Amino acid sequence: MLIRFKVANFWSFRDEVEFSMVAGTTTDHPDHITEIGEESDDRILRTGIVYGANAAGKSNLIKALQFARDFIVFHPDSNNRISAIPFMLNSRSEVAPSKFEFEIECESGTYIYGFEVDSDEVHSEYLVIASHDGLSTAYERGIGADGNQEVWLKEIPTGNSQDRRILEATRVIVDPRELFLSALARTRFKYLKDVYDWFRYSLKIIMPDVTAFLTKSYISDVDFERNFPRLLQLMDLDIADVSLRELSDHASSDYIEELLLTHGEDERDVALHIPQEGTYLFVRADKHVRMKQLFTIHNQKGKSDRQTFYPIQESDGTRRLFDLSWAFMDLFSGNEDQVLVIDELDLRLHPEMTRHILEIFLQNSVGKRSQLIATTHEAGLLDLDLLRRDEIWFVEKDNDGNSTVYSLDEFVPQFGKDIRSAYLQGRFGAIPIVPSYNILEWAKTSGQA
């Protein structure tokens, strides 16, 4: 589970900001909280909803998560610069590295992991193990006395001499453009593998322009075809059923090659969703790869026949729900640690449907280690009968172009339960300030002689 995320000097975030999923003191909606384990007393929220005006920086918060996650998971291309974009409106920050820090709970415990990186190299990196006994540093990375990068191994358990050899070899040869955690994940050293796997498989991010969605699948293609229609029915779509039709090897070869190139030839039990085409790729443990395409089935009124549609024949809103439904099936598939981050949850959706999707998650994820974090403009979700105060966040940009992040829980609860009206009145900030229409006076006269 995600406990905290910090970012500094990335896109519109000049100063360090913290987004926290740690529950506050409010007693509302106790079922929205998950206890994360014996090693921590933190009570963790299952939902975080982020508001902000256009260009305030709320999408940049998601971009920060996405950049950090991708930089950890994927090996950087040696021919390209690292895509870390600093805050460019300050002469000092534009030449400084971007900073990222995660506090997460995964299978083996609680960890604090962070790094600093610019477009050329990693400047620092650290992994800290958190427990009731305090914090202990597993390793850290920085500039040594000789001016070169160095990794200092501290409290990493090693089970045998082979583990020690792997650690030492990786420490010496790690590329300055790559994270030590990422390099270690490609070896046979297993102790920190679940930290890396949390970023690879548990943290899933859906941007508005998503082109593919990869998951370590707990859903077989048979289960998908059986359960997907049930989820669509919850969303009140006029779809009677769905069908997955297998594509030829020739049709799917490009996608298979891309998947194996990007994610490694040793992948097992993964699934890939390509939204624009409604295609789904399943890779099972026996290396058998199956590419299937989704079709929707509609009843014909007055007839017993049914019509089959390609996804492209459905509305934009329906196709958006396909993408979200796929991700939600993964959230509900078990008690595995799943963190789904969605930029623009309300994209192409009716306000009532956006609320309904959030209600589906909250009602069906009780007792599961699943979290939903989303940005939105939909003010209808600002309802304390739906969300807790500490689940509502705002992003606002100051006069210097620097974005800040803060929670509704930081405000004195003086507006009762009608927080939607208070937000639209600007009481919490993070809302557009619309100038007078008189600014367009030129438009009335520009065409006159």
C-alpha cells in the first residue's frame, strides 16, 4: 500500500510536497481505513481524491508518480536523456535534480525509498526499513570522497556468500543512469525483490492518453470473459454480454514482441490491455501467449437476435468505462496490494457515473489492500456522506508558478457537511479565478474602422 509520496523540483513542484494516505483523526467512514500490519501503527486510507484548477498541477502530481515508477521499473535508454523535468521558473531549480520519495507497505514490511535524478544521472538513492524498533538504512548512494558515485551497503541481510557476491558486484557496476534497486532486481538477489515488484505490479497509473495497461494478472481470459460483463452491468451500460475472440499469431506478433522487449522474456502471468483497439494479451506460466479482442453484444429490441459491436462503435464514455473496468477487476481480484492511480477520473463520464464508480470501489474493496487515488473536477464527490475529510486533497499554484498540495483535513471544520458549496465559493482555494468579461472589450471594437 502507498503510505506517503513526496516530490520536489519536478514540473510545477519547486518545493517539496507530501501526499499522504495516512488517516487523520476523523471518525467518519471507519471502513475506509486499512490497518497495514504489525510493523506500523499507521492506519491507511483506501481513497484519495485530488482537486485543483486547470494548470494548477494536479496532473503533475500523477506525472511525478508515473515518472518515478517508470524510472524504477524500466531500464533507461542509453541513447536518450532521462525525462526528469525540473521546475523551470527558477534559475537554481532548473539545474538541480528532481527528488522523489515513497513510503510503502509491501509483503516483507514497510520501506522508505527515495532518489534524486536529473536528465543525465542519478545523484542519490536510499532505502530505509521501518519497524517498531525504528529506522534502519539498507543502503544509500551518493558521491564518494573521490568525487565518483558510490553505493554504501549497510543493513541488507545476506543469506549466503552468493548473495554477498551479487550485492558487491552490482554495487560496483551499477550504471550512473540507473537505480541500484532496479539493477539489483535483475539479479538473483531476492531480499528486496518485493519492493521492486510493488512498483512494477502494484502501482498502476492510468493517464488520459493511456495506450496500454499492464498487470500481473490474477485473472485468466476465461475469468475475464465471465466477470467483465457483471462489472459493466453495475455501470448500467446497455450491453448484454461481451466476447473475447482470439487473434492470429500474425496479428498479435508486434504486441508480443513489444511486451517481451519492454518487460523481459521471463514474464509470467501477465495481461496487457490496449484500450484504443479493445485488445487483450494474456501470457501464462507456460509461455503461451494469447491475444484476444473484445466485442460487445447488444440485444435487438423486438427480436431474439443479438448484434455484435467492435469497441470503436461504442461511445467515448463507454470505452472509458471499459478501461476503468479492466483496472477495477484487477483491484477486486484478491487481497493483493493494488494501488490504482487515475488522472481525470471523470473524463468523458456523466457526474453520476463518476460518483457511482467511486461507490463501487468503496463498497467492494472493504477488507482488501487496494487503494484508489484520482484527480477530478467533479465537485459532486465533495460529499462527507461519501468521503472522509482526510481523503480530499487540493492542488494550487502560487504567483511564482509553484504548486502546493494540501488536505481538506488541514481546515477547521466550520462549513458543516456542505463542503461542495464552500469549495465552489473558493473557501479552500484550488479553484479557477475567472476575470471580468470586460477583458474582452477589444473583441467588440476590433472589427470597427
